[in-house]
Amino acid sequence: MTERILVIKLGALGDFVQAMGPAAAIRAHHPQARITLLTAPAYGELGRQAPYFDAVWTDERPGWLRPWTLLALARRLRAASFDRVYDLQTSDRSSLYFHLLWPRHPQWSGIAAGASHPHANPDRDRMHTIDRQRDQLAMAGIDAVPPPDLSWATTDIARFKLPDRFVLLVPGGSRHRPEKRWPAGRYMRLASFLTTVGLTPVLVGGPDDAGAGAEIARDCPTVRNLIGRTGFGDLVALGRACFYAVGNDTGPMHLIVAGGAPATVLYSAASDPALTAPRGARVTVLRRDDLSELPVEAVAATLPLR
């Protein structure tokens, strides 16, 4: 009988990207299994493109005010009769799903009370996401976990007609976390500097970043503004093609770095790069408690211009 595996990874985007190394390891460890991914709707299509999963389910994250939707998910989980679950989300919510499967619990890798393969490392919350997931899988019998590789998501970016040497600028982030954004005026000054050294600044981001992008593009006419025009696969492809990337602590930077871009990532006191920063051979992290205190000169000095 074919082994049935469930991988739980709901989000956010940066976490989803960093889970692709573990996903590859799980597939290699269970080459003949039918593997299902449970993820958030925003990442369902990206999950379907990945070569690691045979099926993708999306979790609407029903709240307690909609208990019938939670019960529907419980019925679906039970009906699938999974043999093993790798809970890479390891949240209270994903641990709840373990208990929804009572009385027939599958083998479970995660932090749910009663899990057959618990991630029993007391320091897990002080580990970088990649290290924590690698340690979790080792305790479940999977020793080799590669870095995240999203080459399978790469799209054709020829339609953007970009020059050979361009620098990606990622000025956005969650609208609920403005303290994680370097001021748009600093990005504008950095864009102007890039122009003087023969590099084309290219803005990328989501709809919430349109205001910052418009401000930067208005004051620096050499900017190419692609905000709101790129999908996940485009960001991976742009990361492969760019000369460099500079951006805030936001999901798109993880896709860009996964594409292979050398990058500088800007952090405030709102998050800890030791736990969440994109990892790559050529990634620099600059941190200030208040990003408004980070000068343009300090960011520009990280670019390999010599």
C-alpha cells in the first residue's frame, strides 16, 4: 500500500520558502509516498508547482466563530488516513490538528503533545527557522536537508525588458508592520546613487507597496517600477538575473535570495535576523533598532562595486 504523508506549512511567505529544503528532504526520504501539502490559500499555486507534492490542500484557517469549517477539515484529515505528518508550521493551530485526528493518530513530527516524533529540543524557539526544521527532521529520522531551491518556480522575465545590470529594491513589507520598513526617501537616494554607478534600480513588491514605489519612482526617474507586476516565480527569476538586491525584512526577499541573488537585508528591532533572515552565501544583514537611523551610505557600502 502506498504510504500517505501530510506536510503542514501554512505561511508566511518567507517561512514557506524556507520550508522547501525540508520538503525536498521529505520527498527524498519517502520517494514512493503520496505526499500532500496543507498550506494557506496564498501559497497553494506555488505549492502545486513544487516537485515535492502530489496534492495540495489549502487551509482557510477557520476561527472558533466558524466551528463547522474546523469540523469539515477534521473530517477531511481523518478520511485521508495519513500514515505520517510532518508539521513544519509547529504552531498551536497546527498542533490542534493532531488532536482532531483522535482516536487514530498518525505518526507525527512536530510539537503537539503526544506526537510520536516530537521536536524535543528546549532551544527550538531560539533557533533559525532553517536550523530548527533541520533539527526537527533529524529527530524524525531524516538527516539530509538541503537549502531551499525554488528553481522550479522560475518564470520567463524577458517581458520586463530589463538591462543586463540591475539592482532589485524591495521597499515594502506588511502594512501592519511599518517599523520594518526603511524609509522610502532612503530608497530613492539609494536608487539615485545606483544610477550614478551605471546600475538600473528596479522596484518590486506587492500592492501594499505601491505608495512607496510611486514616491521613489517620482523622485528618481531612472527607476523601473515593477511593483504589483510580479508573481512569486518572477521574483525567483529576477533574483537569478540581478546584479544585487536590497530590501526590507519581507517575504519577497526570501524568494529573491532563493533565486541566488547577492543581497543586503535590512532589519529593525521588530524582528531578529538570527531567527528569520534569508540565508545565502552572499547575504549581508544590516540592523538598526530604528531603521530611520540607517544611513544610505551604510547600505551602499555593502554593494560589490569594486
